[in-house]
Amino acid sequence: MSDSKAEKIIRITSIIFAALLLAGAALYLFVFVNFFKNDAVYGGGEDIVLYCSRLLAGGYQIYHSSPSIDAPFCYPMYPPVHYYFLVFTHKLFGDSLIVGRLVCFSFVFFTAAMIGMIANIRSGNRLAGLASAGIFLFFHPILVWSGQNRVDITALMFAVAGALWYFKFEKSRFAYLFSSVFFALAVYSKQTMLACFAALVLSLLFLHAKRAVALAASWSAISLAAFFWLNSLTDGGFYFQMFGMHQAPMLPGRAYAMLKMILSDGMFLVFTALALLPSASRGKLKFETAFALVSWISASAALSYYGSSVNYMFETCAALSIGAGCAVAGFRENKVAKAIVLVLAVAALSQSVFVNLREIKNIAIIAPRIAHVRAVNAAADELKSRYSPDSMILYDTMELALDLGWDVRMNYVKYSEIGGVDDNVLIRMLNEKQWDAIVMSYDLENAADTHKVAFPKFSGKQLDAIDANYVVDRDFKRKQNAFTLFVPR
């Protein structure tokens, strides 16, 4: 291919590439509007995050070492940084999922801007920054998950801020060490947000070993100090909630299925290849290479856990965005290579348009979500008219608890295996029919047959005790289909 022909291809593909990135950013307006049309819980975790932030705002300590069925059941799942962001914003703007989603949406664009700045610094090319920011917003896990009221984007924002701080001050004698504060905030937003920090330290080992050791030591000191402080304040509850409660099994078959689905989006394969190109920006991509590899490895392991989803790909999306953005803007001298890179990038983005449209379809289908909100409201009104909070046990119905303003009394956790409440205590209370009603967010008959697969944390004895002593209220079930109410036999 001649240089003149390559230049023509570069001009055409650059225009298409820019148009596709603008279209991808425009999809966020669509997602934004649909997320804010109602406050139905969209995905797993939104209800838990809002529930925990409400408890914190009310002065309740959410990290307990011995969860009790007589107190608000709280499984915070994550460290406290994002929760306290919500406590602060709730005081300013009100207590709702909408406010939490607004916080997360704003963090998406902060993160995209910082990713662009890193690519700009690493490549010395402003176009790399624009491309990287646009590519980041185009990845479907970011598009669909980052606007939910969850901890993921907060954690990624701090991880990216740590990398940006380091590269802004890497020539300083000591200022670069402050990046460890951001990396610590990342891991105290979501405990698995480690790939960016690990990649930076790993890449520094081959360039500035002393800096790598200093950065690792600084981060370790901050993280350990925060851990011991939180654990002391909570009488060991922080350790228990972060480690003792995480008993989900690893399922290799699940990881395979998830990765197969993720890789159906050509962006991941093509941009991984581009991010790993050794000569994309004059040999400056060693951090990017490490970030891409480490994030893929960590995400692949995390996807094997029960309950995981593509939100564990956030760091991978950030890594590929930086590396691929630099590659797209690179190869200034080699016109043929640049043309090939741009053609591949445009092909990947074009195919990904269909993936993004498929992924956001569920967000766009507002009618079922509105129907679900109505069902939750109907269930709450009916329960309020029949029972007091003390006479009813909510069994994992976080969403209904949010609407009722009542405490969740139990969750599908097999306490006897993690050192919390003995199952026998709960079973005895069920056998004595201590509660006038039990509410679940699923059908007991199906759960009893499939709980070992669908609910690996759930105690079958609990289900059997409920089945033996309580019966489904069919009239309540006819009025709404979101919850199942059990009353004493």
C-alpha cells in the first residue's frame, strides 16, 4: 500500500472513528434519561448500597461481626468510601436511588477525562487523550453499569486518579507518593480495585525499582492503618464483613460463559491487541501493557465468583482505553501501520454499536420497570395496613425494605458456616411461628428445588422450616407479583 493511499484511508477512517465515538457518547444521554425516569432498582446491588447509606446516615454501624435477626440486617459487601459519598449527597439533595445515580454518572465523566489525560501524558499526543476518553465511554460495561447506584465507578475513579497523579508528578522527588492515597481510596471503595495499582508498581519494578518499593510501602501503610482503624471502631466487624461474609464459591464454568459473552464484543479483542502493541507510542506503553494484562487476569478470576458480572471489567475497560487510544493516535511516521490500526478500530467500534444497543435495550424498556415499581408500592401499602415491623420478617427483600422504611431482618446467608447467628436459633423461631408474616423476593417452591445452584449461601433447613410452618398467601400474590408473603399454617 502506498503512503498516498494510506493517507486517504486515514482521513476517511478518522472521520468515521470520531463520528462513532460521538455516537457512543450520545448513548449516555439516552441511558441517563431512562435511568432517571423512575427509581426502580435496576440491577443487583443498587438496593443494598442505598440501604447501607441510609443506615449510616441514621447513625447505625453497618459493619457488624455478629449479624442479628433482631437488628437491621446489613450486608454492606463493600468498604465505606462510596457509602459516605452518598450520605453527604443525600443530606444535600435527598435520599433516593436517583441521587446516587446522578453521583455515579458524574464520576463516569470525571474518570473518562482522567483517562484521556493519562493517554495524553503517556503518548505526548492530544488526540490520544480524546480517543481514549471516547473509547472508555463506548465499552458496554461502562455504558450500562456505571450509571447505577453502585460502588464500581467510584472505585475506578480513584484508581485512575492515582495513576494520573503519579504520571503528573513522576519526576518529583516525593510528590508522586501521594498517588498511594488515591489507590487506597479505590480499594476502600471496592476491595477488588487493585489492577491499576498493581500494574503501576509492576511496571516501575523494571524502570525505577526504588520508586516501586516506595509506592508499594506507602500504599500498604495507608491501607493497613485504615484497616486497623476501621476494624477497631467496629469491634472486628469490618474484617468479618469484608472477608468472613464473602463465601461465594468459584465457578470456572461461569467465568468461561461470562468471558465468552464479553468477547462477543469485538472491542475487547481488537483493543486488547492495540493496547499491547509494543511500538504504539515510542516505547512508552510499559504501564499500559501491564495494566491491560493485570486487569484481564484479575477480571477473569473475579468473574468466576457467584454473583459477579461485567462490572468487574471496569479496570480492563480503562486499561484498554488508554492503550488503544495511544495506538490509534500513534504511528505518525508509518502511514500504512496507522491506516491498518484505524481500520481495525473502526471495524471494532462499528460491531460494538450492535452490542451496545442490545445491552441498553433492558434500560429502554421502561414499562416493565414502571409496573415493578407499582407492584412494590402495592405490596408495601398492603403490608403496612396488615402488620407492624416487629411482627414480620423481611427475608432478603432490600427493595421492599427501602419502600417500607423497615429493617431487613434476615438475608439468604448460611450463618452457621460464617460464625454469625446460629441457624438453629432462626429455625426454632420459625418452628414457633414467632412472626405473623414472612416476605421473600422469590418463590419458595422454586428456591427449595434449586437453592443449591441458585442460592449457594442459602440454608435448605431454613426453607424447610418455612415450608413446614407457613403457607403462601395467594390473595397477596394475586395483587402483585414482586414478592411472596407467607403466613402461619
